[in-house]
Amino acid sequence: MTDARTPLVVALGRTPRTDALFTGEVSDPALPLELPAMPSIIGAFPAMVREGRWPVSEMAIATFLMAKEAGRPLVLLPCVLASRAQEGSLLCREDSPLRGPHQLRGARVGVRAYSQTTGMWLRGVLAESHGVPPDQVRWITFEEAHLADFRDPPWCERVAAGATLEGMLREGVLDAAVFGSGAPAGFRTVFPKPAEASKAFLASHGFVPVNHLLIARSDVARDRAPELMRLLSLLGASGASVTTRAALAPALSLAARWCAEQRLTRRALALSEIWSGTPHEIG
């Protein structure tokens, strides 16, 4: 059993949602935290799903679902660390002939990795609302998935080392590209009215797409996760969003279905499988 006096190591990105934990403004002497410096929280994801490097970690929803379906000893905690509308992340050149996402059938679309969560949400929207299924786009990828044994489906192509997403889009080698946070200037969105498209998604599905959640190794979840969730709930409205299993159900169910349809997983996980191992007193 884990000693509650031992600092709990939590791999988190430092953002406005989590800053109070890093400054110590929100703390609990009974649950000291150790927050390793993370130049980019995305870099923590492979080490967590491949070797369980940290007791608790921020995690992209698609990566977690892939790892859970693959049997990794990880459990989900009902805490949203990043969520956003996705339509503004799909960009093309200013002079592109593209006039909407329905024209992407047969196009070359770049994405950091096929398993990237923003790409997962956008592919789902393209298939559901614009008649463009994943296998009708040539997905150009730059990195492997965080899950080491995953292989991209046959409609993907890996670029040569040294190529960049932004550079290939500027050169016109790509028709469009998926950017996460911090999209570069000088491009326009493939969705003519991305804000309206995002509102349509919210109206249809009832939630803003979730990018990052919180997960724990199964060997530490029962001992320390309940106390951690209580601490996170003190962050307030502008902090990490501690929520419930029921509130997350629509996002998790849709993400699980779209992961299976896009061959990120072999099948869609049921909610009972997604929450397996999570302490019953949480959510």
C-alpha cells in the first residue's frame, strides 16, 4: 500500500487550469505533490502508456482509449484538463481551391500522428457531417503513435525525416493540415465558418470535444486518486474540471466509437470497460 506521506508524482502541463498547483496556491499537506517539469506535456504520453513512468499523468483521450483497449494497467479519473472546439484546427493555404471540408475526399491531409486526438475528432466530424470517411483521405503523418505497437492503417503515409507539417503545407505538398494548439499564421480554415460548425457539433452531441484527461497507474489509483480528486476540486471554475462519470459519458462513448471506426482501436470500448479500475468513490 502506498505511503500517503510520500509525494505523489503527477505529470501535468502547466496551464492556467493547473497553475495554482505549481505555485502552491492550492495544496494539501496531507497530499504533497511532485510536479516534474514538462517542456511539452505531449512528450509525457508515450512514457506513460509504454512504461507507466508516473503514478498519475495528463493524457490525450485517444491515446488513453488505445492503451486501455490494449490492456495497459491504467485507469481514468474524471478530470478534464483540456477541451476545445476542433474545426478551427484544420487549415489550408490562403490560395487553396478548397471551399469546405466536403472537398477533402482524395486530399492529402497532414497530421502530427494519425492517433492525435484533434485528428480523431476532426476525422469523426468529416465522416459524420461531410461524407468524407477516414479511408477516403490520404493522411500524411510525421510521428508514430504514443502506443508503441500501434500501426497506422493503410490510408496513411509517413513522411521522410526532417519534413515539417507547416513547411509541407506552405509548399503545397499538403492540401490541408491538422494543427493542435498554437496554429501558425498565414493559413485559413478549411471550414468556412468554424465557429458555426463548432456550435453545430455542440448542439448535436451536447459537449465540447475533450482533448486531455487525467489517468493513474492501477497500482496507485485506489490509494491516492480519491485524495487527488478532492485536491483538484479546489482549483475552482478556471481550473482543471473535476466532473463525473455521467457527465463524461457522451464524450467517452463517441470517442470510443470514432476510435474504432478510424482503426485506432479494434473495437469500441464500453463505458464499463473505460472506467474499469477507477475507484468506486470517484464520480
